[in-house]
Amino acid sequence: MVSNWEWTAYKLKYNKHYPPEHDYIHQWRYSAVAEVVRRNHREYAEGRVAYLLNINEFSDTDRKDRKASGNVILEPDEKKMAEVVYNIGPVTVSLDHLYPEFYEYSQGILSIPDCRNGKGFLKHSMLVVGFGTDPVGRDYWLIKNSFGEKWGENGYVRLARNAGNMCGVATFAQYPVF
């Protein structure tokens, strides 16, 4: 359980006011979220995750009080990720993108042999919207980038699929749950 000082500071920051009989329940919920955030910050500092969580105005509420209840983090498995994309929908991924081939990409299936897939190297988030196989038999992920329509194939890249987790595409894939 967080200290009364930390709980009071949170309530002041977000202008929270609860009747005494409900205050403890909200403090307990906030404490659980605060512990997850602290653990995430330790793992980020150690390079074990490539994202940071933070406290926000909903950190003391129950899931039913929020519009989105969270996300599902997938196992780093391209086959399972394809099943999710096919059955559920788009998946957010983070990639190792610091290569000229990535920035200069204009068409075709992108494959960068030196691309890394460790969480510490995944610095650019994108949206996997589909997958396929080209006429020659090469598998690819269809991924929407945030660089705009002038980059790649109208803002999309076809990244090599089933190619040893190319650029970490499946390392930290996730999708929202409502």
C-alpha cells in the first residue's frame, strides 16, 4: 500500500475527492497500479522492456470505470501474431528501425539481415494491419508507418515474415482490450 503522503499527493494532482468509506478502496487500486509502474520503470532501466508506463488520472479506478481496460501482450511468436491479426485485428509492434534500408524503403518486401530483435533495440512503433505472400512465395507483414503516405508503399511497408522475427516485429506485439 502506498503511503498516505503519496496517496494525498496523487489526489491533489488530479483533484480527486472521495467519501471516507470509498477512499481506502481507491487508495488500494492506486497502490496496485503504482507498483506495476515502479516495476516497469525498473525493467525499462535494465533494458528488459522498451516502453514506459506512467500514473494518470485513471490510476485509482476500476477497469469498468475506464473506456479501455488495457492491452494484451503477445508471446514473441510470428505464427500466433498472424492468428491475432487475422481473427482480432491490427496489432501494435515496435521495431529496430535505425537502418538506411528502412528510411529509404519505397517498395517490395523489406528484409534487413543485421536488424536486431531485442527489446532494448525496438524504438519505433507501427501498426501491423495484415500479412500475405507475394507471387514468388515470400511471406510478409503489411505494416502502417507514421511517416506519411510519401514513405514506402503509400505509408506502408511489407516486412519479411517468418524470417526469424525480422527487426523484432513479434518481440513486443500487443493489441487493446475494451
